[in-house]
Amino acid sequence: MESTKKQQSLLNRFKQELAKDKTRTQVFEISRLGLVEMTRKNVAAGLVESFSEECEKCNGRGLIINDIFANKSIEEGLIESEAVVE
């Protein structure tokens, strides 16, 4: 893209569209190679953080998985072991 005016117009439109996304995004300039330089940072908690809590006994180095997922894992293990026995 040769024209600086066109590049700026493209970047402005790109920033407008990205503003609708909940992920925090920083848009920089267009590089010499014609690529838009940008960074993105997810502001929501990840799955591990959402479904676990820090272990108080080890000062937060470990995680305690919530009961609903632990029970599901045990249940799946039992179902698999029953299939092996049959």
C-alpha cells in the first residue's frame, strides 16, 4: 500500500472494528513489508483459573480442581475400567 493516506484510513477502520472485540488490542503502524503490527491481550480468565483455586497448603504453587470436574474424571475412569473388564 503506497499511499500514506490510504494506510492511515485502513488502520483507523481496523481499530474501529477491533474496538468491538473484548480482547484488548494495540494496533501500531504498517511495517515495511505491508503487515499491520499489533498486540492482543485476553482480559478474561483462562479455563484453569476459572475452574480451580489456589492451594493454601503449598502457598499457591498447586491448584485444587473444583469438585464437579474431579467427579467427572472419576466417573469417566470407572466407565473405562468397566469396559476393560467386559
